[in-house]
Amino acid sequence: MLYLTRREVFSASHRLYNEKYTDEENLRIFGKCSNPNGHGHNYVLEVIVRGEIDYATGYVIDLKILKEIIIENVIKKVDHKNLNVDVDFMAGVIPTAENIAIGIWNQLEDKIPSGELYSIKIYETENNYVEYRGKGRL
């Protein structure tokens, strides 16, 4: 079994808050990430596909095709957007790195033409990342 990774970068803003909580509760739970005007990150996305080599091509998946799928189904939707209000697949969800990873998985899961989607990694900062391997739903 081989594991192939495509890396993309996008910039997006978000606000972590639960509308059921008071401003004080949101501040206590989410800290400065609950700033009413939001804040932004330069996210790093890694999409990992696993599979066997197609001996006719030598690929698990053609990286050019994988890049196009990621850009069309994720990057165009999230880059330079507010994740709380501009991104359809994040509607009604607190845009934590965990939920972003699940949302991206859901955008890509049925779009991979060879191999299978194995993992989504979202680096929110150089020190913090989330890895998701499927089965959860937003």
C-alpha cells in the first residue's frame, strides 16, 4: 500500500463561537478566537490518498488530477473567505480545525478517481494541526 500526499495552502478567516453562549462564555471557551470581528490563518492542507500502483501508469493517482480536484472542490471555496459565512460546506458549524478537516473530507471523499482518500490534515499554525480519516459527519 502506498500513501501519496498533495499539499495546498489557503488563507481564510473565522470566528469560533457558539450562538447559544453569551459573549462571556464564548470568551471563556474560545479565548481570543471568539473575537467578534474574527481572525485569520494561513492554513496548510494535506490530502493523502492511498492505494496500489497502476502498473500501466506507475501512479496511485496522477498528482495533476488530484491537484485539480482539490482546487476545484476546496481551495476555490475557502481561499480568502470567511469560513463562518462564505463557505457552504461549513454553514452552521463552528469552524474549528477539526470541523474544517471533516468538511474538506466530505467535499473530496467521492471525487477521488483512483486509490482512496485516506486522510485530511489541516495545519492551522505551524504548531497545531488536525488529522481526519473519515467516517464522521458535520
